[in-house]
Amino acid sequence: MKRRDFLHLANTAVLSTALNGLPIRTLGQNPLLQLLARQTAENGKVMVFIQLIGGNDGLNTIIPIDQYSALANARPNLVIAKNKLLPLNGTDTTGLHPALGGLRNMYNDGLMNVVQSVSYPDQSFSHFRATDIWLTGSDSLQYLNTGWLGRYLSEEHPGYPNGYPNSNFPHPLAIEIGNETSIALMGTDVCMGMAISTIDSFYNIINNEVASAPNSKAGHELTFLRYVAQQSHEYTSALQNAAAKAKNKAAYPDSDALAEQLKIVARLIAGGLNTPVYIVSLGGFDTHASQVDSADTSAGKHSKLLGKLSAAVAAFFDDCRQLNIDDRVAAMTISEFGRRIKSNASVGTDHGTAGPVMVFGSGVNPGFIGSNPVIPEHATVYDNLEMQHDFRSVYASVLSDWFEVERAILDKVLPGNFEVLPIFRKNKQSAASTEMLSQNFPNPFTNNTTVPFVSQGGLVSIELYHSDGRMVRTITKQAYPAGPHTITISRDGLQSGIYFMHMANLGARAVKKVIITD
């Protein structure tokens, strides 16, 4: 066996049992996580990734009320009665599934942001491949064996796991609760994920040493395994100590796996664990059949899953509030893909493309980024939702505006100069970003259209992206004095379809949808 393969296997080995009956894995050292851990110690920021495994049906989660008739035509056996949809403050064009009462309350309280139509160009409809793309941050045709967090500069720390934990980093740098270690934190030489367990007869820990082994290749690998086990035991102690210092204060749903995971996360954060990244999951979203109850489309399999998500997230943030940690905790959903626009004959939906990403917490800019997805009046089985935002822009926003990672470092983690979206309340410019770019007129247009915008002074960049994620034109990139301005877009050979204008000025960003017709 190659040493690289051995190290991957060694670091992903399951060491059994857990905290409160749930398996817990610590995701080990790499420089980006060290940076995040250091920043967490300074500003306390924590991000919880909630993986909705199977491909969540975004059109049955965040419902475009303004296109209800087209939705009903496409999904006659799935569509929920309009009067059952949950209304949202400030909009009459979008509603939530009736099972999302907890999330509706969070949205109305300013604790929820929705990024519309998130995907990537050339979507893969395979669960395994699409999941790999989301967790590695790769292009559709690019195959990586490193994760988007795990690969960062790990080659500069070839001695891992030697020396960890230590006085500077006594706590895990990321924690995953579940049965598998995520590839999102796979490093370049070794897997950064390690299973944590409470085994009664563990390897002896004396002065950070392990039992001797033969001076051979096999002996060296045995020494490595023993070291990993010892390190895991030390991290387990840190988890147990943190959990012992805090008790949950909110009421969580009973017999709910996601709620139990988030319950532990809240305890660990409140107990003083300086861990910046947590990963939890909820499975069952591959709803090809019986997605709804045929007698009541607001009930059924998908409704139960959304109900679990809503109740667990609402309880978690209520707990964070009562534990006085809510101002430094955020959470977001990720899922490998959305579902098709048109339902199938099995009262379900097949693998699709884009879907919404929901971000929660007091640090978000409440509301929607992007517009409701466009649903054809007579959708076919081949129709999919158009992408508005690349998933790596969401990741870039987390790194830039939540964890305050510098752009140069961000671009090393996510090459491609991905846009930072105004998901978080970063600064005053972010609050003003939605006002600096006005809707072009006319829209739709055939030959030319006018774009009004407001500069805060300095460099203004406005770029036009096709809905598949390709940047097709730089509209302007020059310095403008502070104040209102207009600029004209000429079609000049652009195909008819849906485009998105992206404007950036002094750290503020805004997006508007543009439609070109023949």
C-alpha cells in the first residue's frame, strides 16, 4: 500500500462511540483551519454547515408565488395550495413550505438570508459526483482529491499529526457529527478528518509518546496509527470538558437526529470550544417517489424532512440566544443539487440543477439575494432551473465576510475570483449594496438597455454573466466620481436568454437580472 493511501485510511479510521450517543469526528490540522481557529479565538465566529443529503427540492421549499400558475402546470400532483403557503414579511412574491414555520419566524425576525438558484456550470446529476464537487469546490470536469477547506497550504505542515494538539491549538479545528468524514477537509498528503471516540482501553498517553514498534515500514505505520489514536483521545477530552461546562437551555424536538446534532454543537460552543467549523447532516432528500401525500400535497416525505430542518434550526438558534452565543454563530444549508421543474409520474421529482441556499443567524443580511427562479409556462422533463449564483461564491462569502479571510488567501482556496455575495453584515457598504445598482430599462430588451447605478467614488466594475455562470462581457471597469450615473448595454451579438449584472464598488456588491429577447 502506498504511504499516501495509508495515511488517508489511517486518518479516516472510525474509532467508535461518541458524545451523547452520537459519533463525533474531529477534522484535524491544516493551515486554513488554523487561521480560522485563531480568528475564532479572537472574534468567536463559528459556521455550522447543514448538509441536506440527496438533493433538496428547492421549488417545494422556497416557493415562487409570482409564478404559481406555471408551477402548478409543471407539478399538478405536487403543488401545494397557495393558501397554505407561509407568507414572508416584505414580499408577496415568495413563500415558504407550510412545514417551515420555525424558519418563517426566523426570516420575519431578520435571522435568515436566502441565496437563490445556487449551482455550477455543467451540472452533474450523480449524487456522488455532485457531492464531491460541492465539498471539494471543483469545476464540473475537474477532479480533486482535496477538500475546499482541507487543501489549503497543507504541504507547509508535513509533520502532521506531530505536535497537535498543543498550547496554541488545544481544540479541534473542525468537528463533524455523523458516520463519515467529509472530503471537504481532505488535505494534500493526509486526510485531516479523524474519528473521535471514548474507548475504555485506549493507548497509553505518557508525555506525548506512543508504544514502541519495530524499526520497519510496517512498524512506522503502526507508530503513526498509535499517534493518531492518542491525538484523538486528547481531542475527545477537550470535547468532553467543553460539553461539561454548558447545558442546553432551549427545548429541542424529540427523536430528531438533526436536532440532537445541533444540540451538541450548541453545548460545545457555549462550553468554550474554539472550533470554527461544524458539519451536521440530514438525509432522505432523494425524493424520486412519494414526495408528497397524494391526499394532501402539503404533507408527506418532503414535508417531514423540512419540518425536521425547521424545528431543529429554530431550536438551535433559540438555544444560542439563551446561551449568549447567537451573535457569533451562523449556519447554512448545502445540498448536492436541486430537483427538476416538472414532477414525475411517481409523485416525486428527479435530479435537477440549481436550488436555494439558506443562511441563518443574527449576522446575516436578511432577505433574498437574486430573484425567483424562472419557470416555463409549459415545462418539459428536460427543463431545469437556471443558475444565478455559483456555489463557490457562497463559500467565498463565508470565508471573506464571516471568517474575515483576506482575498489573496481566499483565492488560493477557491481559484477563479468568485464573487463575494452580500450574505453577511460585513460593513456599511454591504447594507447599501442593494441600492447602488438599479434595474436596467427596458428589461427585457432586444438591442440596447440603460443601466442606472450609484458610485460611492473609486473603481466601479459591472460585469455581465450568462445564467450558466460564464462571464460574457465587462460592461465597465473604471473610476467614477461619487453620485448617480448611467451606462448603456448594447446587445452586440449576445444570444437571447437570462443574464445577471454584477456590480462591485468599494467592497459593496449588487446583482440584477437582465433578459434579452429576439
